[in-house]
Amino acid sequence: MPVTRTSVAWAGVWGAALMSIAFIVFMLQNTTVTQVSFLGLRGTLPLAVAMLIAMVSGVLLTLVLGTARITQLRRLARPRRRHNR
């Protein structure tokens, strides 16, 4: 059987559902309160929330840097496309 967009989407939905269940279990098991300090700010939060904030921050940083690099590469490739026509 050929691979279709619908089958890929269905597999993605299943993968997201399984990851969500694993994430919920992780959050429920890591409720220990942890003291956090960052740039002179201090506070306490559940360990899972602190790790979630760290993960989201890392993802956002990766997206920003990746977007900057892709934009840079597209700008470098643009003059070559016009020249080859």
C-alpha cells in the first residue's frame, strides 16, 4: 500500500497521543517542590514545571537560531537562482 498524507497524519496523531500520555505521567511523578534562582530571581516550583520551562526555552532558542540560519541560506541562494535563469 502506498504511503498517503492521511496515513502519515494518523501516525503523527498516535505519536502525539503517546507522547502526551508519557508527559502527563512525568508531570504527575515529579511534583517535588524545587527552589530555582535565575538572574537574581528566586522562587519555588514543582520540578516538572521547572523542567518544562527549561525545555520550552531550549526549543524556542533552537527555533530562533534555526530560522536565522535558514533565512541566511535563502538569502545566499537567491542571487544564484536569478543568475541561472
